[in-house]
Amino acid sequence: MQKRKKEKEPEKQSQFQIFWRMFRKNKLAVAGLVVLLLIILAAIFADFITPYYPEEQNLAGAFISPNASHWFGTDEFGRDIYTRVIYGARQSLVIGFGAVALAMVIGCVLGLISGYYGGAVDAFLMRIMDIIMAIPSMLFAIAIVAALGSNLRNLLIAIALSKIPNYARIMRASVMSVKQMEYVTSAKVLGVSNLRVILGDILPNSFSPIIVQATLGVAFSILTAAGMSFLGLGIQPPTPEWGNMISTAKNYIREFPYMTIFPGAAIMVTILALNLLGDGLRDALDPKLRY
Amino acid sequence: MKTGEVLVELNDICEYFSVGKKKLKALDGINLVIHSGEVLGIVGESGCGKSTLGRVISRIYHPTKGQVVYKGMVSNVPRREEKEHRLTEKQKKEYCKNVQVIFQDPYSSLNPRHTTRKSIIRGMEVHNLYPGHQEERMKELLQMVGLPESAADRYPHEFSGGQRQRICIARALSIEPELLICDEPISALDVSIQSQIVNLLISLKERLGLTMVFISHDLSVVKYICDRVVVMYLGTVMEVADSQELYRNPLHFYTKALLSAVPIADPEVEKKRHRILLNGDIPSPVDAPKGCTFCSRCPYADALCEKERPALKEVSPGHLVSCHHLDRIEKEETKEGAYVTV
Amino acid sequence: MLRYSIKRLLQLIPVALGVSLIVFTLLHISPGDPVKLMMGENVSQEVLERTREAMGLNDPFVVQYLNYIKDVFLHFDLGESYATKQPVIEEILKCFPSTLKLTLVSMAVATVGGILLGVLSAVNQNKGIDSVINVLALLGISFPSFWLGLLLILLFSVQLGWLPSSGLEGWKGMILPCTVLSLQSIASLTRMTRSSMLDVIRQDYVRTAKAKGLSAAAVIFFHEIKNALIPIITTIGMDFGSLLGGAVLCETIFSIQGIGRLMVDSIKRRDYPVVQGCVIFIALACCLVNLAVDLLYMVIDPKLKKTKTEG
């Protein structure tokens, strides 16, 4: 029944238009995208949508339960939790997207080289990836932060390094399957150079699984970063970050549970949005559903 | 180059692939010439190495041994010998320009993210042809292969298999090659489309004076389109002859068996057609026989066949056969008056 | 089968060496003087220098690494803790049982729960129960585990007083930590099982089995699950690593004296030999589990058994 509808639509469409048409059908994924965009906008324009400064202390006004002037209440130093949650999004988003971007670039380059050239280069690179994969990524990130010291940059590097093998492997597998395609052979027969074949034929056609993995990777990175900050190995107070806010809040969980609830809910909503988006992308990009 | 002169020469081409520790001999000592302006058919069962041969000629594969000579110049040798033959990048690119391939599967041979325009213009850009006039040239090509100009802005998934194959042909012709290798160009298409593409190829060949290598397992099409035919079996050449001669007077027992499998359109004649059924399956090229590759399935094979590979001998002008026992086969046949039937 | 197992065990050696090299390098370049960390600040320069020489810290990096490797692989000696002066391996073995108990129980819970929910969901595709499970699984993979832990403590320990808020004693003490640790795995396994089952359900041989008149239950248990298991087992094997990673958080929240907690505490104390030891120990544990999963594969999938044993 759906098929007939599809046939009626105009034939001329780019790959992106097909993708968008598939994606748009998935209401949950669109909702995820919208929520994520709202969170990003909130983080960018935090200065304009928050009534207080995130690190402004007011000991007289500590531990105020949520009310009209402090929507999420205040913490042990009287700082406005709503403000801190909004500003906290900056750290999480920077780490989430930054770590994934870094891991993706390095991983994709390694995977491309590995898959395209094969042979000894491939074997060598993949053994290194195996070694990194052998250490659970959370522990690997912890070890790196332990060595380099805990701050935003190191946290980002640590998470990125631990995730490189994922992208390298996906990219490699997908390059190896695209490499078999006759359009790659045709390009070579036409005399197109190796670099151009890689950039023009192989990379664009290997990218779908990477995009899906990246979306889920952002979710994973945000969770890991929050977890590490919660352990005291990530972003240090007083900089507002969801993980370290929960870490402090747990000391007051019996008396003032709201201090724990709001930053945690912020993490959950972000991750949920990313997961919904990732599911939608996967379904829309899945070649099995195409044609 | 004048019609009839030697365009490509294949000297003792071998192509081995390693399968685990074993060697798969896809091509084992192929000697052939391709004349300028002819259509050379290469036929054989699947797995006999005919596609591999096409890929060696077009430089997709390097041979393990032997050399491809194009217009008197060495153009494809084993990778380690490239230095020895002073093969420069420029020469390789020049050779790419002159030899183009059309593949079997039109669905995977176009980049799904490129419009027809991009697919066709790409080759011209690489070789710096028609600077400034590429757009017109592309339209001309589209017209030549029978596609509307509006096809230029569309993506591969919007076309049918036959239309895609037309785009592939336009792409191959865009850089004006001299030799066009068609690697089973019609076997992935619907039967109704096949003849259209075959006729298109013939007319283009006439119009552009192309030399063509036509690889196929469809003997009737090969008969229709080719001037000369090469019969391959397990990586070796069994028989080479002019198309007419080969179909009228096949000498190698394998060729006879192959031809006897072609259905005949006339029901009266078809009823009388004797089929030669070969025993067993084609052996795996990993452990191909040491002597004549065909000896495991040939009813005439004896100890000599198992030990020694027969050379490709010219039995009449232009008719080459590789068999030790041509005389015996002929004698037995006249005695029995017919093919061996099962 | 045996040959393959031995081959796989031997393949572990370069991985173990690589892991130790990475970790050793990382902590080697970390700031801070280990001798000062070990002996405190108020020691004379001379004593510092002598200890440094005695510990081999003045040797070139490669020599130090080789010595470390030699100790690790020949004597199972991971060095000595700066803080407690105890051998690191003893510290680890003291903490390991709790972590092992926590992860194994969670893994079992995740496997059973994930497969059950996934099958339930796939069999009832597009019905109410399927949607409910889908939503729960989606929430499950989106929940930060440490936050969930705190919320559960708040509800069951603080408000209701039913369960202890720390430790891992008795079945009551296990409930909260294992729930927290296994939640993500249950959720991801449920999703995995569902899609894997749906793939199998569409296969022709399953339709044939149904056409032969096998009951629904028989089809599910004899045909579908068995064949859907392969991707599921991979996921379980890979989850073991993330469970060990998650154990760090879980142990901190519930004050369990496990290996993860030991690691975090050691980082804060700058007790690097312990950190090093923990990472190498856990990496090896993960490798062994993945090896076990691989061997399990061959038992389930005879096709793999043939190719892998041959190749």
C-alpha cells in the first residue's frame, strides 16, 4: 500500500531527498532531532535565557527548593540549578560532539587506509585497534585522564582515543564492500587517481554506517564524560557540568533530592534525543529499505 | 591505425590468485592477438577465466606472468617488472584512455551519488578532453546511446538496467577509446532489452571504428556480433577461429560440446539436435589438471593428454586448436557418423 | 577445535603486550615524581636519588618497560603499591571477587532478561506489548546508570527502607547494584534480540517449519532463537567490557570495595602501579571472556566451526 504512494511521487530526487523523505516519516526521530536542536540552541544562547550567573554564590539562599524564581531550586552554595543545568549543556555537548568528531576523523582515515590498501598495512593497523578494543573504553578513558590530568580537553581526547577503533572498523568494513563495486573499478579504468577514487567514490558511499555510529557515539561520549565527572575524574567544580553536579548533589540526596534529579534528567533527555535520532537515521539510511 | 593490423598482443599471460596456501590459476599461458577494427568474442563456461582475461587487458589486474603489448608498446606486465619496462604513469594513463570496459552489472557500475552528467564528464576531466565543450560532448554522447538530454541530471537509481547500461556505454566512449572491452554487457539485463543493447553496440562500433572484445557465455549472441571467437576452458585457450568457421566447423571436442548445447530456433532441426553431454563438472581451477586442462572430461583423453599440455596449433589459416588427438576425433566421428551421445 | 583454541590463546599474547605497552607509556608520561609520591615530600635529595636508582627509574624507558613486562608475565608481579606498600596483585585479588560477582550476576540478569524481553517483543511485533518493551528499552539505553542508582537508593533505601544503600551482602544487597549495572545491557540486548529475531522470522525455513505444523512455541525455541543467537552472543561478549567499565561507577555509588573503586581511589592517590595493574588485569579478563565467547560460537554455529578450524 505504501509502494503505490511512493510511485506517484515525482521521480527526480537526489539521494538526500530520498533520505529525508524516509526520515521524515519517523515522527520519533524528528522529535529527537528537534529536542537536540533546542538543547544546542539553549547551550549557545545560555547567556540570554538564564536569569543568574552559573558560578554566582549566595550562601544565604542555599538549598532553596524549586519555586518561581529558581525553577530547579538552588544548590549548597545558593547557585541557581536551572542556570547551571543550561550552562552544563555546553560542556556535555562540546565533549560529546568534539570527541566523536575527533575519533571519527582519525578512525575514518585509518579505516580508509586499512580497507583500501589492505595487506600488511591493514594487518598492522587492525592489530593496534584490537589492542585498544581490548581495554573497556571507559577504563581506557580513565587511564588516559589519570595520566594527562583531568580537564575538558583531556577528557575529550581520552574519550576520542578510546572510540577510534569503532570508526576505523566500520569504515574499513564498508570500504572493503564498496571497493568491490564495479563503479570503483570503472573509475580506475577511466584513469581516475587513487586519491580521487577514495574521495569521490569510496568515502561518500561508505559514510552511512559512520553517521549512524557517530550519532550513537555522541550519546555514549556524553554519558561517559558525565560518568567520569561524577567520579571526580572529569570536569572539576565549580565549572557546571551535569556529572559533577550530580556528584555533589549525592551528598545531599536524602534532604534535597531535587538537586540530583534535574541534572540527571538533563542527561537523560539529551541521550534519549540522540538515540531517537540515531534510530531514525539508521532506518532512513539502511540500503535494504531503499529502491 | 589501419583495420586488420595487430592492436593488442597477449604474450603468455598467466594470472594466479592465492587461495589460502594454494594457487588458483585463473589464466594459464594465454597467447592471443586482437586486430584493429575486429570484434573478438571470448566464450566459455563461468569460471573459465574469460572475465579475468578482460581485466588483464584493461589493466584492472596485473598479470602474474607475461605481458600485454599495445601497438608495439608494453602496457601491462607483472607489477614487479614495471620498472624494467620503464612504464611511466603518463603511459599508464594514456593506455587507460585507449582501453575502456563495460561491466556486467549495470546496477553496481555507476556511483549512486553521481548524476549521469558527473559520471560521463568525469573521464573527460581526468584526461583533459574537450576543455570548455564537455557539456555539449556529454549531450552528444547521451543522444548517441539513445538517452534523452534530461537524463543528465538524474541519479542511477532512477534508471532501468538497460538505461544504466547505456550510461555506462556513454561513459566508456566519452574518452574516445580505441578498444572497448564488453564484459558480459547484456547478461544482467532482461531478454527484451538485450537485443537493443547488442544492436547499439554494433552500430557504435561501425560508426566509431572501434575494436571490441566481447566476453560472453551466450553463444548465439557471440555468433551474431563477433568476427572472430576464442573458446576458453579453465584458464587456457581451446580454439580460435573466425566466427563463421568456428560455428560451421568446430574442431575441438569442447567446442563441439558447447555448440551442441545451443538451442536452434527451427523446431524441426531442433528435434534432431544431438547434445554432447560432458561427464562431470568443470574442475576447480585450484587443482587444474597438469596436462591438457580438458582431459578430465574428454572421452578421447589418454596418458599423453594427462602429461603434456597441447600447444595451440594452426590447422588451417586463422583456425587454431589446442588438442593432441584432432585426427583421432575426426576419424571416430566419421566412423560413428555422429557425435558421441549419451 | 583444540588447535583453534590454542591458536586464539597465543593470539592473546601480542594483545596483552600491546595493552601493557600503552598503559605503561601513558603512566610513564604522567606528571609527578613517583619516588616523591611514594616516600613523601620530606625526604633528603640523597635518599630520593638512591631509591630512584634502586628502583631502576633512571634506566631508559625501554629497559624499564622490559623489566616490567618480565615481572608481569614471568612472576605475575605487577609491582608494589606506593600507598600501602603491598604487592599490587594482592590488592587486585582482594578486590576482584566483588567485581566479578557484580559483573557476572549482572551479565546473567542482562542475558536472561534481554533475550526474554527481546523474544517477547519480536513475537508480538507491532502489538501493545512490543511498543511497551520498545519504549522501556529506549529509556533503558538512555538512562545514565549512576543517576539511576541514586534514584533507586532514594526510593528503596531512603524512602521505603527496603534495601540497603551500600555493599553487596546477601541477595537484598545485590538487587540494587545489579539492577543498575545490568540496565543498559538488558536494554541493548532486548533491542538486539528483537531485530535479530525479526530477521530470522522472515526467513523461509521458519515459514517452512510453521507450514509443517510445528507449534508456535516449538518454532520459536527450536528454529528462531537458535539462529538468532549468534549476533546476540557477540553483543553479550562485547557487553562484558562495558559492564566492567560500568562497574567502576556502580561500585562508587554503592560503596563496594571492588576493582573499579580501587582504580579510582588509586588515581586520586596517584598510586600509579595500582592503576596500571588494574587496567592490564581488566583488559586480560575481557580478552579471556571474548575468547570464551568465540569458542561458544563454534559450538552453536557448525558452519563457523568448519571454516575456522580449517583456516
